[in-house]
Amino acid sequence: MTRPSLFLLLLATALSLPGPAAAGNDACARPATVCETPVAGSLALVDRGRPLPVLVDEADFSAVHRAAEAFRADLAAVAGQPPADAPSPRMAVIAGTLGRSARIDRIVRDKGIDTSGVAGTWEAYLLKVVEHPEPGIDRALLVAGADRRGTAFGLYELSRRIGVSPWTWWADVPPPRKASLHVAPGRFVDAPKVRYRGIFINDEDPALGGWSKATFGGTNHRFYERVFQLILRHKANYLWPAMWQPRAFYADDARNAELADEYGVVIATTHHEPMMRAHDEWSREGKGPWDYTRNAQALQAFWRGGIERLQGREAVVTLGMRGDGDEAMTEGTATALLERIVADQRRIIAEVTGRPAAETPQVWALYKEVQDYYDAGMRVPDDVTLLFADDNWGNIRRLPDPASRRAGGYGVYYHFDYVGGPRNYKWLNTTQVERAWEQMRLAWAHGVERLWIVNVGDIKPMELPISAFLDQAWDPDAADLAWIARYPAAWAAEQFGPEHAAEIGQILTRYTQYNARRKPELIDTDTWSLVHENEADRVLAGWDALVARTLELAKKIPPSHRDAWYQLVEYPVLASANLNHLYVAVGRNRLYAAQGRASANAWGERARELFTRDAELQRVYEQEIAGGKWVHMMSQPRIGYTHWQSPERNVLPALATVDVPEKGITGVAIEGDPRRWPYPLHGARLPVLDPVGAPTRSIVVFNGGRQPVAFTASSRTPWLKVSPASGEVADAQPLTLEVDWDALPEGEHEGQVYIRGRDWTEATVTVPVHKPPAHRGVRGFVEGNGVVAIEAQHYGRAVPPAGGQWQVIPNLGRTLSGVTVWPATGEPATPGGDGARLEYPLVMDHDGEVEVRMVMAPTLDIRHRGGLRYAVSIGDEAPQLVNVRLDPTPGDRDFRAWEAAVIDNSHAASSRHRVRAGANTLKLWLVDPGLVFQRVEVLRRPWPPTTLGPPESARR
């Protein structure tokens, strides 16, 4: 059984039963499964609180010894004590590498152990309970690896199976205490599907940089040892080290590279740091400009030093060249120059190593403008890995033809964190694991099997997506739709145990979804509308409900897990909610000041309180939990952005102050209009009321002075009532509108609400009303307020493509989920006839023209075919093709569309159609696979400016 499927099998069992001890015999009998209760033939890893010893040959690799040391410590932590001090144990865990450990080779030979699927397979390992493996030992758990990392991964896998989280140090997740643990008999073999799987530490200051300096004295070998352990506990093997000036992995501490080799971690350099040289090393050692046309000799000498410094250590060498400081090298696509650079670099590799260049793993990163070189026809030798990239916002730019093969294979460079336009995002996790999974599933289906690397910023607080990314990379075939749907709860079980894992998983999913629809750094005072469709209130209500749920569950988290809980759950939820409240408070302060409300000043004070609360939540994270272990770690600025680059520190946005008179002053505010009423030469008019989409609207009587002011409100329209009819306003008084829909005939109507203050202020508000036709007996989503909004997964009928299916990806999207077709590697489909489609039943008020907006994830043109297409038809009309074109290249005609799409984390494409009164069927036709549809919006007229669009329509 593969790693991801076994991980979820065991944790799903934990979720449904009261702890591993209660797992059924069937689950506990699976080969190498670890449970608290024994099954026939199982071996006790922990018996009555005493763990087994872990035996490794002295001659085995240092990576194996370090993994064995970690597993011994994990066993002791779980058991509560170390193994018995016995020179000749009767039972043990015996670990070693085939061909390196004489003991392992002897046991395999003498006991006839089947090593098929392990021997000669990259990083493969075998787990098996063996009887009488050698004289003096009655029984042992054999951990046999094909190579040094294979053996290490077998041991780290056992650590996860006994309940030790990969985040045990990095998030202070305590190992569970168990008096007995038993490993089931049988043969378990596993190996990764992706060859190199790893992380890139980026954007290190002020958070990770400040923390590492305070904790370790800098990004030295003491720091990197913890990074190596985190990587290996996820059964990953690859690292791009921290690289922003003044950091240089090899030059800063010679022990860094030595320790990486001892642990078995493959060190490489980032997409813009060729030939194993860190960016900052050129400023230390380089002579002349970073320009190959003018300074080739000096650059070659510099690069040669990077390869010589490897001293035969395992590495993947980055080829190519970008401009100094991760910028474009030249204007345009300098293809011939870059081809010359790559050829010279490969010559240096061959000369230094004394072997053909093809024998040293190399990668060419198609990042930003380098993608243009590739599109323009530049090619590198077949043994070089082509590393495709996303757009820095989690949307992969290009993928290979699934049928193409190359000796060096393909990779993807992905982002959970970024510094650059349209805005930095570095503070909290804003990546939905469902989106990263969906994009990397596409990559795997297109043959990307050599290298998966993800920019994780400061590591924390990207714990959940890091685990999901690396677990998927181990076996993408096993990481199917059911896998990602259950992953957040399964991951929560690994950190906090099974009892509350399902609810914790839901909280993690929801806060990430909320943060993903507009990243915190992009939120401003006008992000959530204060005047249209109650959007700000609806958004804050969602956050408030999540906070309440989080704080209620916090009471049930044991003290042992409180540090982990605050880091992984409570802080991100509370701090994200607080930031949204802050910007809404600032927005209200400014709006109310413009309207002359006395409460504007109170909202300014509320904003200051929320700004202070942000600092207090950070203080708890950095100074209180885990004894102050995580000082500086939440110090990335997130408040006060004015352009793409972050401010040096959090800055409270500018607040307005109102000079409030003593005497009360009557004012009126209405939904859909930011002005104060009465307004000279204009009449107040509400948006249309509709019994389906908008049965009421907001009118607020407010006070512009300190003293309360009395008012009256009335309507002379028989079918319209307003309450309260009178009152005294200290701050603000909402009015309730009630329409007697039964008294109205179908069609358009108008009423008025008359408001008069004791200060003789008078305002008349026109109330337009639309009563639609009943269309009795017609089923579907009903038009209301001129719109039909449907979540994509709520289709009435799905017609799949031949050999494929429509899949609902839970939570992927700003409001509910995403729908896509799978597999997504086929040729374009022709819309029409009985082709693949989704059908949505509509109930429309009357005949007319509408705009159909398809809201979807911002997927890019991964096959470079000029866009991704779908088609729409309503009724019997011919399908209309719509081409989705988004391009992250500045200056491209589709750049602005891309920029808007990543800001909103969605893209809406439009087409126009005719509808008829009553029943209609909208058909969404498959053309190009790869698009992920989230919502269908059918609009009679432009929707007011909101971020999330209209709520879903009623269905009958």
C-alpha cells in the first residue's frame, strides 16, 4: 500500500474510532500497520512502556544512523522511557541498507527475504517482521532500504506510524504517550513516484531571519539541522536554502553542506542561482558586472568554484542565468546568449567532475521571462530537467505534452509565498491545499515526475500545505480526490489526535478558504462592500462564527497541545478575523465620517483597538507559547500596504475624525449608495426589492451629534410598512421594510418612505419593487433581483466525456467548491450534440438578454494553445465558445486580466444569451480540459461592485 493511502487509512480509522487501540483487527492486520492492540504475528515495538532497541551497522551511511537516532528518540518519547539496557536484546528493530549493511544482507540471504520492488529502486524500503533474524534475536522488525534515504525513510515512516508528527519540533506537537504499540506482520514495500521532492526557504526577513538569528545565531548548521529533519520526516529529500542577501548556504557555514550530506538531503540552488552559487556570493567574491556578454571569464571562474566546492556531494545543478537580484537578464528573449551560457556551464561541470555532464543532475528553471525563451524555441540537452513554474500565485504556467519524454524529466516550481506584484503575500497561509493538489495533479498527469519544489517562505505558518504537498509528491497516483477531501482532518489527527480531528480539519479548511479569496495583504477598506448586498457584514459573520467555533474547541484541547494549537489553529484564525474586522472598521470610520455620523470617531477607536489586538496576538505567539521559542516568527508586516512591496512595519491606515456638535442631527443612509441623505438636488432611491432575491433593503436613521435626536418614519403606500414608526436615535436606528407581496400584482411598483427628524431634517426614500411571475410548476434556480447565481457543483445533470468524469473538488473556490473534468490530458472536445456538459435549470422572470458569467479558478494556458476554452448555450441555441486568456507577463495583452484574477483568486468570463420567461436550461460545455468552474451567474444588469458576487439563488 502506498504512503498517502496508508496514511489516510490509518488516520481515517482514528477519526472514526476512539483512538488507535480501538482500531478493528482488519485495519491493524495490514502489513506493518502500528496499533495499540496486538494481532496474530505482530511484534511489540513498545511493551508495558518499554520500547525496542534500534540496531544499525556501524558501516552503514550516516543518514541511516541519524534516522535511527531520531526513531530511537521518538520511540522513547512515545513509551516514556528508553529501551532496556541489554547487551543482547531478544527483540529489536534492525535497520540497514542493502549492499551497505552486512547484517541486513545476511538476514536477507539467510531468511530468503523478498527484496523485489526495493533493490535497485530509488529510495525504496521494506518493512517486515522477521522470526529469528540472527542468533540471539527471536524476532525483529526489519527495515531494509535500497539506498541511504530508502532506509532512512523506512525509519521516519515508522515514526509517523507510532504517532510522532513531522512537526513535533517545528510546531511543538508532542508525541502521544503509549504503553504498548504493535507492528503487524507481513511485507510492506514503498518508494516515491517523484524523484526529488522539497521546499525552498524564501523571504526570510524579518520573520525567519530574526528568529533564526535569535535562536541559532543565524542560518547556520544548527538551523539547517532542524530544516533537514523536517524535510526527511516528510520523506522528502530536496532543499533550496535561504538565499536573500546576506545569506549564502555554502559560504556562511562550511558545516551546512557537510551536515546536509550526513543527513542525505540533496542541496540545490534556486531558479536564479546557477552552478551551486548563492546570489550573495557574487557580491562577496565576484569581479565586474553580472553580465555574460561583458564578463564571461569572471563568471565562468565563479561558477567553476561552485562545482569544485561540491566535492562529489549529491546535488542538482541549476543552469542558465537571470539578471542580478532575480531580475530579467536582458530585454527580450536572448535565446542565443542563454544557449551559449548553458553550453559553457555544462563544459565546466564535465571538466570539474571528470565525467560527462549528463552524469550530474541538472535543472533549467523556466521561471518568468525564461519561459519566453522556451516558448521562443530554446532547448537544452535532453538529460537536463525542465523545471516549469507557476505564476507565483499557485497557477502553473506551462506543462509538457503528456506524451513527451526526456531523459532529464520535468519538474514544477510552486509557491505558497511570494515577494512581488501585484502584492507580497508572506504572513499566513493563504493556499488552499485543494488548489495546490489540483494543480500538482495536473502536473503529474502531464508527466512531471522528476522534481516538485515549493516556495514555503518562512516555513511557518505553512505547515498544512507543506505536509500536503510533500505527501502528494510521494505518490501522486494514490493522492486522489478522496485523499484530498479527507486530508485536512487526517492531518489534524496527526497533530492533535482523533477526537476532534474532523472539526479541526474543518476549521483549517475554512480559514484557508476565507484567506484565499483575498489574501490578507491585499485586503483594504473597500474590499468588502459596506453599501452593497450586506457583503461586509456577511464576510465578518463568517469569520465571527469561525472564531467562536475555534475558541469553543480550544477549551477541549489538552494543555499538552496548547502550544501547537495556538500556532496551527488559533492564531491564524483569530489574527485573520481580526485583520478583516480592522479594515472594515477603518472603512466604516471613513464612510461614516463622509456621511457626518457621530459614530465615525467610535469606529476609528475600534480600528485602533483592533490594530493593538493584532500586536497582542503576535506577542502571545512569539513570547508566551512554547516558552518564547518563536520570537519574531509572526513579524511579517501585513497591515498598511499601499503598493506591491510591504511596509517596513504594520501601519494603521489613515483614520478620519469628525468634529461632533453637541446638538443631535438627523441623517439617513440607504443600501446601495454611500451618500448621506438628504442630498442636495438628488432623491434617495433603494435598489429594487424582490421577493426571491431581495425581500427587504436597508435604511438607517443615524445621528450626527452628541445628544439623541427623535425621528418619525412612515409610508403612505398601502403595501409597504416601515418600522419603527418613531424613536430616538443616539447612534443609529435601522428601519425594517415589509412588503405585502400578496397585495401586489406582478410587475414593477414604487413606494416611498418619509423620514423626519426633530431637527426638521426630512428625507424621502423611494422603494422600487419588482414582483416576478409565479411560473408555477417550473423547477430550477429562480431569478431574483435580476440575477440567478448557482454554485457550479449544484448542476441538474452532468454528461461526462468518454472515459472521463466531472469531479467536484470540495472547498476549492471562494464560496463553495470547484468542478472540473478528469482526466484533463485529452484533446479539446467539440461542444454540442450529446457532448460533455453540465446542465443548470433556470427559472427566468421574462424574455430578454442576459450576461452569463462563469466564475472559475485562475487556471493558465498550460499547453500554450492560445487560451483555455469552454462553451455556453441556453435552450436550443448553438454553443458559444469563450476563451479564457490570462498571462502573467507584464506588457502582454492579457496581463491586466491575470493581475485581476490573482487578486481575486478567481476569474469571470462572460458571454451574452437570450432567455425566455419560465424554464430554461443553461448548458456548460467542455472544450479544453483543465478549467475549474466555481459559479454560474446569469445577470440581467450589471451587479453592484462587490468582491464575492451575489449569494446563491433559491432553487425550487
